[in-house]
Amino acid sequence: NSNTLIIDEGNLICLINYIYSLFVVQNLKVVQLMEQFTCKIRSKNTTTEENNKVE
């Protein structure tokens, strides 16, 4: 079928980014919570690295 929509990896990523951007605009609070959670994970990782350096 020539009418079949072919979705390659690049187009799929663009589509996800587009949907995600729409989601972000409507749910800033949710995104902020996600970012805070991510920062907590990063801070835990950096703390672990610092502890390893001290030892």
C-alpha cells in the first residue's frame, strides 16, 4: 500500500517529542515533580560518587 504511513525511528522520536511537548504545556506541575524526582536521583548518584572518593 503506497498510502501506508511508514514510521521510522526518527519520525517516531519526533512524534513522541511533539506529544510530550503538548503534555508538558498542559501539565507543568507534573513535569516539575518529575524534574525534582530526577534531581533527587542525580543527587543520590553524586553523593555515592563523593563517598567513594572519600574512601
